[in-house]
Amino acid sequence: MKKLWQWLLLGLALFHTGLGATELPDRLKSGTHVLLMRHAYAPGVGDPPGFSLERCETQRVLNDEGKRQSARIGQWLRAQGLDRATVYASPWCRCRQTAELLDLGPVTVEPSLASFFGHAQQAAVQNKSLQAFIARSLAARKGPALILVTHHVNIREFMGKDIGSGDMVLARVDAQGRMVDYRIYPSP
């Protein structure tokens, strides 16, 4: 009976996501999809006054729970069939930590993923920069999936919805990097 429940739960999980184990990497390799991810759990809101991007100890960073969450997400992505990716992260340490702990490939810092928390007037410009980066990256890319680790404000501006720490958004985009539609994957 226990095995029956496990299979039923697995089936419900696949139904909930709407994708089988091979479809996520296939969509990410299609050249029309990107995976945006909010950094894993970092207690608090915003950053302390006077923080420095060059000094992680001055920022809000992942705690042990956030580090375990990042590794779990990487394991989940590999279980979906994604063994490596082109990974970009915001300059903030919590995003770089998350991206590195996914263990899907080298991490490159990308300024268009930087937070504008506390500077809402920068939202539209930052989003245009992100769209342009996505368009360039997908147009030039041949090979692994494109994963972008960023902040909730960036994702909300891009797709119009808030997501939780470690949640992922599989976004289908047009040639200009604008979102056409999306699917949210809750953090495993």
C-alpha cells in the first residue's frame, strides 16, 4: 500500500508540473526558453545599510537552510535530465552562492540580474536590460540550458508575479527576450 501511495504522489507531482522528466531540459535547449530562479533562502529582507557587493559579510546571505535548498534544487534539476547549464547570477552573494551550489556548471556574474530592491524607479530599465540579455544569450547559444539566478523584484518585473525563495520560472520568450508564457516550479 505504501508503494501505491508513493507512485500516486509521484504521478501527482508530474501532473502538477505538467512536464515529464525529459521535457524541462528539452524546452531549455530549444532556444525559446530560459529558467529564472529566485535565490535560495536568505533570512531577512533587503540588505543592511552600507552593504558592499564586494564583501559578502556585509550582505544578506544564504544560511545553512538556504545552502541545503540550493543543493537540493541542483539535484532536482539533474533528476529532470539537466546535467549541465550555462549559469548566470546577480552580483549579490546570495545569488552567486545559490548558483554555485546548483553544481550545474561555472557561474558568470551578469549585471542585468542585479537587484533594484529599494529603487523601484529602476524597474523598467533593469527589465529591458534583462530582456536584451536573454535575447542575446538565446540567439548566440548552442548547447546547454540557460539558467539565471536573480531576485524576487527582477522576476516580478519580468513576469508580473512574486515567487518564493528557490522557486523557478520556466519562461518561453520571444526574439526580444520578452516573456510569452511561463510555468512556475516550486523549490523542491
